[in-house]
Amino acid sequence: MTPAAIPPAQRIITALDVENKAQALALVRTLDQAALFKVGLELFTAEGPSLLQEVQALGKGVFLDLKLHDIPNTVGEAARVGVRHGARMMTIHTSGGRAMMARAAETAGEEAAKRGIPKPILLGVTILTSLQNDDLASVGMTPDTAGQVLRLAALAKASGLSGVVCSAKEIEVVRKEVGPDFLIVTPGIRPAGADVQDQKRVMTPSLAVAKGSDYLVIGRPITQAASPSEAFAAIVRELETVR
Ligand code: C5P
């Protein structure tokens, strides 16, 4: 499927930022329109791989957001195990370099072929949105967040990853850099009128998709809504208006 052809409900990745399996699975059961759920460091550390199996047993896809960053062999083997656990999407820090990303793409592809399943989507994390120019300088990087994001997005593409995670404000420049077929996944999404919480730079779902984002990571506007399924359905309706 070309990125532009993704149906609206499948563009929404619901972030399961909850403390335990019971809360996570309750959300998964409620959101019957949803296709993909993000399990991050906190929930995975609390509940381990069995949670991933249970989400999949409910017919949903798992985005395993562990932001891997280590030597190529370690990241490659971790990506392989992620495929064994059935993860459809995984994240890797692009600053781990080309060999690390290439190895992960290779091992994930190998493992998927062995199992006769589609190759998972490996996404590169560029510069965390919690970092600013001063923070980059303090770790010896050029203090130019936008320039670094573009450089790392290009490196992720050249290394064989399928896409990147970036902030909504970077969608257009990254899209120009990577072309139409490389995936862009954006958090920091807030439907019009929603509480922005701790997100500083937010964008509505429809604007993010209109600017070129393929998938939207959305947590609290769905998970903390009075009716998560209604909140989800409202976002789908909003996305159906994007041409
Ligand atoms: O609740 P909210 O919609 O803000 O959740 C967004 C999700 O995206 C969280 O899981 C958060 O960790 C993740 N994320 C983010 N900003 C980034 C990277 C990831 O908000 N730059």
C-alpha cells in the first residue's frame, strides 16, 4: 500500500501509555476501529513480551517503541527478536549510525522472511523533541536541530529503514528530503480543542496528514477521553476530510 492510500483509522497509532496490562488490554478491547497500538519503554519494561502477544491475540498490530541504540550486532539481534514477538513497527535511534540501522533492517527482513510474514516497519528516531540546540551542543553535535533531523532522516533512508519519527513541525522539510515513499510518523497530535498537556508544539490530525505525515501517534486525547472509542471515531471523521 502506498503511504497516501492508508485508510484513516489505520493511520492512528494509539499510544498505550498506561501502567499495566489490565489497563492496556481494556483500551485495546474498547477501540475496535483501531489497528495499531504503541507499546513503549514503560509498559514493555513492566509487562514484557507476553503483553505483545495478548494485543495481537485481539487482532491488533503492535508498534514496539523501544528506541534501540547499541552496537550493530546487539540492535540487529534485538530487532530480530522484536519480529519474533510479532512487532509490526519498531524504533531505532538514527544517531547509532548507518551500520547499526542497516544491520537491524537486514536481521528484521531475514526473520520476517523465515516466518513468511511481511517485513516490519523500522523507523528511525531523529532528534528527540525534548532536545534543543543547546542540548545538541552540550553533547558535541552541531547546534542545529532542523539540520540534524534532515541529516539523520537521509541517513535512515540510506541505511534501509522504512521511515522516521519526527515532530509535526518538521513534516514538510523531512518529506522534501526523503521523497514520497519513506514513512513519516508524528507524535504531538491534538484534535482541535483538545487539551495539549505537556506537548509544546502540537498539530491537528488533519493538518499533519495534509502536510505529509503517514501515521499519527496519539495518546492522551484518546486514552484519557471520557469515551476513548468516540474520541478515536472523531479523529477518523476528521481525517476523512483530508484530500
Ligand atoms: O499523550 P500524547 O498524545 O502526548 O502521547 C504521544 C506519544 O508519543 C507518547 O507515547 C510519547 O512518548 C510519544 N512521543 C512524543 N514526542 C516525541 C516522541 C514520542 O510525544 N518526540
